[in-house]
Amino acid sequence: MSDSKLKATMYAFMAAVFYALNIPLSKLLLKNISPVFMAAVLYIGAGLGVGIMYIFHRKYKQEQLSKKDLPYVIGMIVLDSIAPIFLMEGVNLATSSSASLIGNFEIVATALLAMLFFHEKISGVLWFAISLITLSGLIISYEGDEVWIFSQGALLIILATLCWGLENNCTRIISNKDTYQIVTVKGICSGLCSMITAIIIHEKVPDLRYIFPALLLGFVAYGLSIFTYVRAQKTLGAAKTSAYYSTAPFIGAIFSFVILREPFSIRYIIAFFIMAAGTLLVIQDTLKQSHKHKHRHVITYVQGGAVHTHVITHAHVHNHYLNINRHVHEHTDELTK
């Protein structure tokens, strides 16, 4: 492996590790910060941190957001205001290890929403992976011996993944724009919306000594995670980077056991391995699809040739896990009479 690929691989794993810190450390901070304020501070930390990074990376010119992107930016902000609130409320009620694994349900949410709203095709392998991940989520969420009762915390986390699944499908439309700008806008605006919500519902304002650690966690778990992900993707490509990044929920579960000393259970171990199998299938399908481009040809006759527009679709995991990205290119074919 070349030095550049080794460095990129390290970046990809760093992205997974940074995000994996989110739930167990949030669980600790939730003892002193209310859930909605916690969600607000995490996102503001990400927005401010990446915003500062953006100042030092302005030499790398990327396409900026425009007025036509406004509906998707608003959708992204609204959903990113709601999702972390559900997540923090869920983490407050559930164990950190369970919350880390259930977060992988975002793969299911994103894929199904992409199919429903954007008519994306789901392969047989991905359907099977979705089934395994869903089964694992059901096992973790089950609570009760005599009747089938779901954990309230698990349900809140699943609601968060549904919001992020829809948000992924909004963000995919603007994914070719400046990454730093998107994350800065997303973090600061969504964080402020969550903070306004916390004030409206009269949550207690957290002590200042806990705000800085939460801001730092937001920058590392959301902001720095995205930064290292993008760095890795430049060398490894979307599919390989996403494969490394998809280890984040499992690293998060390990952190939960190490940091919080949470106990193992037979039910959790079974769910863990089922989730791992489903995730491996997602990785396999993602790597396979990255090499299979489907083309839609729109032909326009011009002087002696035809201009073909190819719409190429591929899937990759990106921060909130499965994201669908499209790009377009054109070429001219000579016509024979």
C-alpha cells in the first residue's frame, strides 16, 4: 500500500472513531446537560469548528450554495434540528451501546426513502442487508418478557435515523457544493434552531463548565469526522471510504463498554453479530455498485454528432451513513449516415 493510500485509510478510520465518540461521551454529558440543549451545543460546535477550518481552506475553490439550493438547505436544517433532539432524548433513556448499534438503522431509512422519493433501485443484496439490520434493531429495542414492548429510548433513536435518512436525501442534491460551507451552515443553523426549541420548552440552561466539552465533542464527532472523511475520500474514493466508515457504530459500542462499563447481554451479542452481517453486506453492495454505472442517454443532434448526457448514480456512506450521490457528464459521439 502506498503512503498516500495508507494515510487516506487512516483518515477514514479516524472519521469513524471521531463519530463513534458521539454517543458514549454524550451519555456522560447528559448527566449535566438537558437533551435538547445538548443537541444544540453539539451542532453549534460542529458548525463553528468547521467554519474556522473553512477560513484556512478557502484557497480550495468549490461551487458555493445558491438560491436554487434554498429548499434543500432549509429541509436539511429543519431535519438536522429535529434528529439530534430525538437522538439525545433516546440516548438519555437507552444504553449507549444499544444506541450506537441502533444508529445503523439510518442505512435502512436512507435507502427506503431514496427508493420512495427518488425512485432509486435497491439490489437484492441490499434488501437482505436491510432485513438483517432491521431484525437487529428489533432485538435491541425489545423490552419485556410477557408482552412485546419496545424501549422508548430505542424508538426515539429510530425516529432520529428516519429524520437523518430524509436529510441525507436532501443533502445529496447539493452534495457537489462546498463541503465546508454545507457543514458550517448545517451546524450553526440547526444548532440555533435546537437551542430556540430548548428555551421554548423551558429546559434548564447548562452550566458553562459543561458547554465547552459539549462544543468540543460536537466539533470532533460531527465536524472533524466529516473533514477526515472528505480527506480520505479524495484518495480512496467514495465506496472504500464508506466501507471503513461503516465501522463507526461498532467502535461506538466498544467505547460504550470501555468508557461507561455497560454490561454485555446475550440479546445484545446476538443483535451485534446480526447487525455486523447486515453492515458487511451493505459494504459489499456499495463496493460492487461503485463499479457499475447505469447510464440514461438523452440524445441531441448537433452538427455531425450527438451529445449524450449520462446521469450516473452511486451510493456511498457519508457521516450519516448511506448517502446517494449523482453526477452528470457529457460527451459527443460521431454519427454515421
